[in-house]
Amino acid sequence: MTKITADALVSTGIPGLDEILGGGLPRDRTYLVKGPPGVGKTTLALQFLLSGVEKGERCLYITLSETRDELNGVAESHGWSLDGVKLFELTQAEAEAGAGEYTMYHPSEIELGHAMKSLLVEVEQFRPQRVVFDSLSEVRLLAQQPLRYRRQILALKQYFAGTNCTVLLLDDQSAEVDNHLESLAHGVIALERRVPHYGGARRQLEVMKLRGVQFRDGFHDFTIQRGGLQVYPRLVAADHLAGTQQEVVTSGVSELDGLLGGGLNRGTATLVLGPSGSGKSALAAHFLCAVTGRGERGVVYTFDEGSHTLFTRAHGLGLPLAERVKSGHARVQQIDPAEMGPGQFAHLVRTAVEQEGMRFIIIDSLTGYLNAMTEEHFLLNQLHELLTFLGRAGVVTILVATQHGLIGSNMLTPVDVSYLADAVILLRYFEAGGCVHNAISVVKKRTGAHERTIREFALTSSGVRVGAPLRDFHGVLTGVPTYTGKTDPLMQEGTMRGSDE
């Protein structure tokens, strides 16, 4: 396809949609925006016109379905003013004017002809550069017959083709539609809305067609907020160049770094697996504090617990998470997955990396993320794309996942995502001497050698502590190991062998 220059494109006023379209809509063409009532067509159209107003263009909104007061109400709800947009309200009274003067023709022919004549007169006088026609369903009702309706739309398109004007035709699909209408438009944007069994409505858009332009196809999430539509382009990791950094990120705990073969490699994803309360989030927070203490920036996206709980736990472990947040090197963001779709979350992460310079990301927990979006299709595929993007960007990612059960080797993970991770850290409880202890091991690391021992692991008031390898125990991962040594190798009064020697 021929690359279209920026001068030949018209911005929609929605940055995410412009990205999907490859920069915007080709100028001086007619486009169809379709979708059921309440999906956001009018808001999109107003953003399109207001973008033209900012560039000094003449913009016209022709409405058969919305009144002037209703349009002003929509604009006010978003904090906009329509002073620069000319509103032409083609009322039913205007459409029916003169219908009684003719008795040889069907009234619908007179009404439709008069409506189109009034419209074209307005366009001739104002000579707009951007036009929104809202909506085609009213024209369909006036035409009554599909053939007459199609001919009228074709005539409308041919008229605008010679006016140096970019046109959006809105259609609410309230009746059985002749799909050939889509063939008349230069491009088609479809908006969809669905309501899950729990949580807010999910909205998606698809660019079904755009002649002569290489656009990003597929479905893209969007939301309607104060300020208009926010579109989140589907993440395609292959569109982003891969970095070449081979840096190793350390935790500051020599035993933990030894388990990991030196630390976490830049551009990799690490899965931290274990039962509830075994220290997964604390381990991730320890890494975050170590990284941000060296001047890098990181963010925690928490799905399961509030940020206040995370700060309280970090303070109890002696981790300076609150100080890192105050200095701007770290950020904790609580996510409500009932109100946020996976596409929006992926866009949130991408923005943090590309615009805020985040180099360390924690998703806590992956279990909460997956369970809260059970109705989303292909969620693992989207997660794979997100992790691939983060890897190409040189970001270190930690995924926290909770397993079912507390003790034993047959613990289950709700969804197997270990294949997505470059490294897997396993945390376990085990019983010894009438007490419950914690163990840590690294069972997988793609990017190099790692230690295969199982070490004791504990959370203390001075942070994460990792002990010596549990060589005198057999069956630690079963939860009830057998001790074969001659002396007690485990912690006494909160200390641990090899933890900071």
C-alpha cells in the first residue's frame, strides 16, 4: 500500500484511534461509524469535529436524531464547548414541510427529498471541511425502501466527494441494514458494547475497513470518560524494537542472588509461585526497593490488596517502600479489574514504560488478574503479548501467583503460566521441630545457570532473609521433610544460618 503523508490525514481527535488508523483518516473521504445506541458514536463524532475546530477548520454537525440541547448537554458533560461547531438541526417538521403540496407521489419521497435539499443548501452555504451526519437510521425511515435508501446514500457520498470535506456518517443499526452500505464508505469503524455478569460494561472498536491504508486490525478496548473516548490500541509486541541490554539486576541479598545465578536478567519475566502468606509479595517488594534504591523507577500493580496494606507490610519488614514512592522512584497502583479490561491494563503498563520510564514492574497478583477477568477471551494471549513487549523494552517483570493449598508437593496453580516466565521462584511451607518454616528455590531460569538447592527463607523486621541450603533435609517440598543431620540447622530466635554472614 502507498504510504499516506501526514498532510493527507485528518486527526480524529482521539490519540489511540489515530494510532490504530496509522495517523488518522485520509482527508476528503466519507466514513461510516456504526454501533448500537449508547456505545459512544456521538462522543466520537464531537471529538472529531472539535479536533478540526482546534486547527481552524469549518465544522458542521447535521442532526436528525439529536436536538441542539441534547448535543450541548453531551458536550458539557465532557467539559467541551461547541461554540466553534455549526449545528444544523434537520427536524422532522422541516423534513415534512411541503409534503402536502404533492399528491402524485408517496409522502416518503417528498419528505426525503426535502430533507436532502435542506441539507445540501446548508452545506453549500457553509462550505465545511468536516461534517458529521447523525444519523442514517432517520434517512432509512424516510426512504422506507432499501433501494431508495441506498441510492440516496450513494448520491450523498458522490456530492461530498467534490466538496473537499471529510464526512462521518453515524448509524445506530436500529433496523435490519443493507450491508452493501459498508461498501459505499471509504472506511468503516464499528463500536461494540457488552455487559459481563459482573463489573462495568466493556467497550471495543474495530476498524473493519480503510481503503489504501495499513491500519491495525482486530478489536481494541476503549472507555468513555469525562473528556471523551479513550482508546487503547491492541498491543503488538512485534511493532517495538528489542533492546540488547544484558544487565543483571540484583536483590542485595547474596544468598538470593546466588539462587538466581547472580540476579534477574534485564528484559525477563520472573514468576513467583507459592501458597498464600508464604512471602511472595514481600520478596517482590524487596526487589523493587533494591532496584529503585539504585536510581531506577518501578511500579507495583496490585489486584488483591490495597496499597495501604502493602505499605504497612513493607514498613514491618524494614523496606523503605513509602520513601521510594515519595521520591518518585516507585509507584503503587491499585487496579480494580471489575472496571478495567485487559486491553486498558496493557495500555496502562505500556504508558508507564514508554512515558514514565518504568524499568521494573510487579503484577501482584496474576491469580487475581486472571480470576477477575474470567469472561475475557484469549486473556493468556494478551498476557503473552504484554510480557513480550516488556522484554523487548528491557523491563524486569515479576509476576506473583498464588497456588491452592498450604503444604505439600501437589499444590495446584489456577492457570499454568509458567511457560510464559523466563524464571520461576518457588516458595513453600515445611514443618520441622514442631514449627512451620519457609523454603525457597529456583526451579527454572532460561537465561543462564542457577543454583538448584533449596534454602530456608524468612521475613524479618530487617527484611528478607535467606539461609544456607537445606542439605540435611529430604522431602522439603512435600511439607513434611525428614531430617538427617546431627545439629539443628534452622533459625533460632529470628536468626538464620548464612542469612547475612
